[in-house]
Amino acid sequence: MNWQGILNTVQTTVTGVGLQVIGAIVLYIVGRWLISFAVGLVQKGLAQQKIEPTLLRFLGNTVAVVLNITLVIAILGYFGVQTTSFAALLAGAGLAIGSAWGGLLANFAAGIFLVVLRPFKVGDFISAGGITGTVEEVGLFVTTVDTPDNVRTFVGNNKLFSDNIQNFSANAYRRVELSAQVSGAADPKQVIAAMKARLKQIPNVAVKPEPEVVIASFTPAGPVFAVRPYTHNDTYWQVYFDTNLAIREVLGDGTFPSPMPVFGIQQVGETAPRV
């Protein structure tokens, strides 16, 4: 047996395969760098065209996915795999995966509709899909939302698109909804005047429309007032908490009696027994 010939063949094969592996690694590293450069270039070009961040990030993610698939096909072609056969295999696999992962494709389609129809954009404060928070990114399959307690939440695009969407940032102002219990012995007109005067002193309360203070309902303790100042969405919570403090100051300084339930008691006398 010619051991020297076998050794030479093994060395040649290992060297060839090793060079191919090294070439594939170099191709992958260079390809990834070029993809990052291309995506950055596309996003920079779109940003100069005043494209809004929602569409900008969505297009950037789409370009990155397409280029990464192209890179994988190129590396397989470098190893001698027939790319035409691989493309057909990829299409068949895509069909099978699409049938099995219908929800994933639904999220992708919903993401396109979210970008095109634009019910919200990056930076808007929304409530949808059971989540309330600020939109950070609309991705290919999920939307990233930061909740008010600073928890990053990923919601499927289809869940957002198929649910009711409340966009609190779309309008110029937002109404704060609070209530205040007042004694039935207090003059409601004086309570309304004092409350409105105090609300106007709160920072960031809108001048137009003016704060509303009206009787909303009645209880045994007295009327319940609806206290409704208006403010911009960015200062909503500041006005909300300051309004709570203002209600406490107006109703707790002794000017108005404290609300207490009032009940009437009627005593029925006993009938004298017949003799």
C-alpha cells in the first residue's frame, strides 16, 4: 500500500478544504461589513430625504434581511452548491414554512400595512394589543414599545393591526379625568369656582380648552365632581398628579365641609294594645 500517496492525497484535500473554509470565513466577514455599510448608506440617504423614522427603520430591516440571504447563497455557491437548485429548495422551504408559520407571515404583512397606513409612528404614545407605551420601532414582525414603567415590550404586528389602536400623540391635547367628592352642604358654584381657579395655576394646563369642573353624579355624602383639565400628552402625568394635589388643597383647607353620608331615621311608635 502506497502510504506516501495516501498522505499526499489527504494533505492536498485538507489544504483545499481548509482554504475554502478560510475563504468562506473571509467572505462572511467582508459580506457582513458590506451589508452593514449598505444598510447604513440606505438609511442615511433616506434620512436626507426627510423619511420618517418608522418607514426608515422598516426599510433598513428589509434591506438587511434580503442582503443576508444573498450572502448565504453566495457562500454556498463558493462551496460548489448549485445556487439554482438551492433557490428552488429555498422557495419550497419558504412555502412549507409559510404554511406552518402563517402567523409569522401575518405579522410581516401587518407590518407593511402599519408602515403604509401609519396609524402611529415612532415616538407616539399608543395603547394597542393590550400594551400602552411609546413606540420605539416598527420591525418586520414585531413592534417595540416602551411602557411607562420603562419595560421594553415586543408586540406582534398582526396583534396590533387587528386590535383597536389608540394614538394619544395624534391630537394636540389630551383630557385628564379625575373626580372629587364634595359635601352636600357645600355650595357647588363656589366649589366649581375655587377648583377652576386652582387648576389654572397648575403648570402645563391648557388655556384652550379651559379646565372643566362639573357635577357628574350624586351619593349619600354629596355630589361628585368631574375634574377635567387639558394638557399635552408629554405632560399628562405631571398634570394628572398635580391635579390630585390641587383637589386635596381646595377641599382640604377647611373652606368646604367634609363629605359625610347623611341618613334619615324615622321612629314609628307602638300601637297601644287593646284591652
